[in-house]
Amino acid sequence: EPVHVHVSKGKPTTNATKFWITRSGKCLLANNNSGYDNRTLNYLTKAIEANIDIATSKWVEFFGDLSYYC
């Protein structure tokens, strides 16, 4: 599966909000299952993009390879 980040309030849940990480270093909202408002989604997008190198390196450590949504 392509590299992505799950975000949830409190403990991780199956209904977490999901962001795809793109090859260009941006992220795209895949779903908002946690029900975050637009302001929070914008904040999360910026925070993920600011830490894209950390997210992708941790992904490779855990899964061993990296593919992108787009």
C-alpha cells in the first residue's frame, strides 16, 4: 500500500483520518473518518508536510519499501 499517515483523537482507532503522502512531498486527505473540522485538517496537513522526511523514513524502517499514491 502507498505511504500514508493515520491521525486520530486520543488512542489509535480503526476510524482514523487518513492522509496519502505524494511523491512531491505533499499530502492528500484520503478520508476524514475522525470528523475533524477544516481548520484542524489544514493544521494536520501542514504538520504532516513539515515532517514528511520523518514519516517516510519511519515507513521504510517498518515496511522496507516505499511507494506513493501519486
